[in-house]
Amino acid sequence: MSTIAGGTIGHIFSDCKMDIKVAYGEKVKAIRKNQNVSQEKLAELAELDRTYISDIENGKRNVSIETVFKIAKALNSPMINFFEF
């Protein structure tokens, strides 16, 4: 495993078949649910559309770094947390 800025990144590149969009979406959903935040509330806090949040969580969107930042900020969670698989 690699360490970046004090965080640990899982084996992102160890499984070439891994779908990063699905893995990221699952992580967003897990963090959101752990904080008892609805998709609607996350969308409001991140200034994104609720359907876009749903698409992200279902691995249907290839999100920009700006969107990753908005979601992390809205959930008050370091960006690195969303890439620990």
C-alpha cells in the first residue's frame, strides 16, 4: 500500500478490472449513509442535482476533481477517504 499525505490508498491499480467509478460511488454512498445524510441533503450541500448524486453512487458518472471536492466538503470528510478501497 502507498501512503499519501498521511492517508493510505488501497490497491487502486492492483486489479485492472476494478471500475473506479463504481468503487468511488460505493464509497460516497457508504460515507453519506454513515453520516445519516440523504441524497437530497448531500445534493443541496454540494450544490449538485440529486439525480447526479444517484448516478455517482451507482457508478454511472465519471466525476471531475471539482465534484469530488464538493462532495468531500459537503460531507466534511477528507478527499482521501473517498479513495480508500
